[in-house]
Amino acid sequence: MLCGLPKATILAGMVLAAAVTHHTATGTMTAYDPAARVLAIQAATGSTEFHVAVDARAWLGSRKLPVSQLGAHVGAQVTVAWSEADGVRTTHTVRVAESRAARGR
């Protein structure tokens, strides 16, 4: 036993943890619905919607951005890190690129 758990339980947990694959997507944010917590991105390959996790973190450049303020950045370039479970794409990280005008301030 390790940490009070049977070896089989630990191995099963490791297999499940390894099965989660994370991806990234980059494109233009076309919409954010704060009530449904759904973010839409238009990329060269098409439009995709992502559920924004309750514990998601958002960034504007290198600064933290409250997730509630994502809607103010519709039209900006974004990158999301996401995983898929049961056909639902969920993001825990949203990075909004700072516009050149904002960086020059």
C-alpha cells in the first residue's frame, strides 16, 4: 500500500490521468456568453465553442483577467487550452492577446 491506497487503485488513477489529452486552439473570439460560460472562437479551420470551466483562469497578455470580463474582448486573438470529455470541449485557460494600442499605453 502506498499513501494508504491499494496499488491497483493508484495504477488505475495514473491510467485515467494519462488518458486526458490537452489541446490548444488559437483564433478570434467571436462571442462569450457569461451565463452559459461558453466561448466561441473562429479559426482558419472553422468555428468552435468551448465551455469555460468554473475554475478557469483568463489572462490579458501577462496579467490576470477576470473571466467575467472576457466578453469585453470579443474580436481579440485568443488561445485556449482545452480537453474533451463526453463530446464537450472545456477550457481551463484563456489567453487574450493584448492589442498593439493597449501595449503602447
